Amino acid sequence: MALTATAPKTSNDTPTRLAIRRFMKSSSGKIGLVMAVFLILLALLAPVFKPYNPATDRDYINRLKPPSAERVFGTDNLGRDVFTRVIHGSRISLQVGLVAVALSLTIGTLLGLVAGYFRGGIEILIGWITDILLAFPSTLLAIAIVAVVGPSLTNAMVAVSITQIPVYIRLARSVVLSARELDYVQAATALGAPNRRILLRHLLPNALPPIIVQATLSIGTATLETAALGFLGLGAQPPAPEWGAMLSDAFRGGYALNSPWTMIFPGLFIMLTVLAFNLLGDGLRDALDPRALK
């Protein structure tokens, strides 16, 4: 009987598949993913599920009604349905969180790549900017920026993104400082590859895993800071159904004790949003850990 040689089995596990497999083993990551998807779908489908016009929604006869079968979250001091305002407020909060993180991630990552690769004077300048921004508490800095340029949702979004930029600068710079000495980067430099190609094709991929994790965590932080600005009257302006502004209306009107649902439900959704993206970030951190993918 002739013997036939068989090729050795090779593993088809790519780093992406390994990362997905490790993420699916993370209970916190899966819970965070489900919660985040639910909140995103709620925000996207709110106009279809519950159409709402905040400029005309008034029902003074049904002011401060407690939760019931008809109005599951009750009504506020103007007779507006709290449930409708909360689900439409998710559109504002998630929009601000996602856009603010996208802006800070893009600007901070590019500055961090440049500072870590070119070194010298440009690194010192970017380092000074980073240190100045980090010298202020993020929420206090956001309040100061909005107070100068004027209260609005757009200005709040820009202010929150500015406070997040130093995080990405330091993160990208630290990755580049270690990766720029690797053999393949040195080889690309020796072969005359342009700096832009080295930064975007060789160094940026090394920085992406920790940046993705940080971006997920930053969405929760941005949502919380946006709510804080809204509570102080520096974010979305009435009658926009923003969670922080809803808390402010209930608190300043003195309804916290007699009509607690006006504060409980907006605060609950702020907590759920922050928790969802924090859990998702923890799961991604475990999945994208380079030491775990070996």
C-alpha cells in the first residue's frame, strides 16, 4: 500500500479572528455591546417609533403626572411626555459623543504621530500644548470654552472634543516612540519611503488597537461631559430634549422630591450610556491586547 504524504495542518486564526474570539469570551464586552447597540438603535428609530416636535409639545392639563400605562415615564412641569423626550434625547447625546470623539481622535492621533516620529522642536511644541490642556480638569476646561464662545450644542461638542485631544496625543506618541525603532520601519526609511507613507501605513496600524479602546471609553466620558454642560445651561438650549437640560429643569424647578421621575429617567439613561461604552471598552481592551493575541 502506497503511503501518501499529508500536508501539516495550518491554523487559519488571524489576529482579527483571535480578537473576535477573545471578545466573545468577555462577559462585560458582550453586555456593553448589547447595551450600546440598543441605545444606538433607540436613537436611530426614535423619530419613527415616537415622532416628536419639542417646540409644540405642551400639555398643561397633565403637568407632573406620575408614570402610568399611558405615560410610562410620567410627564414634566410642562406636561411633556418624559419617555418621548428621553428617547429623543439619546439622539442628541450620542451624536455629540460620537462626533466629539471622532474629532478629538483624528486631531490627537495625527499630532501624536507627528510628535513621536519627527521629535525635536515639533515634539516639544506639541508636548507643551498637551501639558497645558491637561493642566485643567476636562469638565472645567469645557465649561470655560463654552462660556467664552457662547452656549450651544455645536460649541459644547467642540469643547468636549478639545478636552479629549491630549489623551490621543499621548497615546499615539507613546506607540510611535516604540514602533519607530522596529526593523520594518527602519527598512522602509532606508528604502526612501516618504514620511507620510511611514506614518500612515506602518506606524498608524500599531496605534489603532489602543486608540479604538480609548475611543470607546471616551464616548461615555463625552456623553457625561455633554450632560454636565447641558445641566449648567451651556449645551443644548431649550426646548431641545437633552438629558442634562432635562435634569436641570427638574432640579431648578424643585421637582426632585415631589416628582422624582423627572430626574430619575434622564439620569438613568446617562448612567446606562456611560456604563454601556465602558463595558464595551473593557471587552475591546481584553480582545485587542497584543500579549493576548500571541
